[in-house]
Amino acid sequence: MSKVGKIAKGVAIGLVLAIILNIALMAVIWFAGLRKYYKAPAELAAVRAYTMEDMESDKVAPKVLEQFASNPETTEAYALGVNQYGDPVFMNPKKAWKAAKKEYKEGRKAGDHKLHLKHSSKTFYMAYIEAAKTVDQNDELTDLQKKRLKEWANFLEIYKNSFPEKARR
């Protein structure tokens, strides 16, 4: 019996050590590599609010501006600004991501399941923008799913301006 107890104790210690090493490895991977892709860099952040003059430049279509203003609960989350390069960005990209992920859920799920796109995440979204361009030709999707996928792509077109090119997939 003591031999079995020693073996069980050794296995338990080995499992605990493996778990600790796994957590340490994940922390190193996050802090050394992946974190930079999930945090919007300061040089691409909004430096001022989106104004009427910006609306005249047609960088954001009036239809898209209407889309963001249509839901009073998310209007604050979708507040637009302009970064130092003149690109439209969200004043708070994290808040905008959270609101859009919830609001355009039907479009994201349709892209995932019916168009066989990889899941959408803060670093993988360019395929959704491309898919929205040809969504009208797809008969598998309902009209609501097509509309939501287009709205999701409209959101992503602005969201991507908060991150460098190398972070977009």
C-alpha cells in the first residue's frame, strides 16, 4: 500500500508542476508576444473628436454614421475620433469592440458557420470585411444575417485603423 501511495503522490506532484509550467509558459507568450496585438498603440489613438468637417471628407459613409447612431445604448461606445494620420477611429476601441460584438452577433455567427470563416477576434477580422463585399450573392444567409454581416464589416473597417497593419489578419 505504501508503494501505491508514493506513486500517487509522485503523479500528483508531477501534475501540479506541469500545470505551473503551463501557466508560466502562457504568461511568457502573452507578455512577450501577443499583448502588443490586442492593445491599441498610442500613436493610432484618437487625438480629437470626429467633426462635421470630417464628415465632408467622406472617410466614413453617412450610412455607416447612421448605423452607429441608430442604437441609443451604444452611441457612446461608437463615438468616433480621428487619429494623427487623419483616419477615423473609435474614441474607445475596447468599448466599441464589446458593443459591436454583442450588437452584430447574427452577422458574426453567420460568417463563422455559413461562410466557414475562422472565429472573429480582436486580431482576426479582415476575412469578415472581404466576405461582406460578396454577401449579397450568398443564398444560404437570411436578409438579417446579410445586413448584420455588412454592419459588422462597417464596424471593422473603422476598428482596424486603431491597430498597425502587422496586427491585422
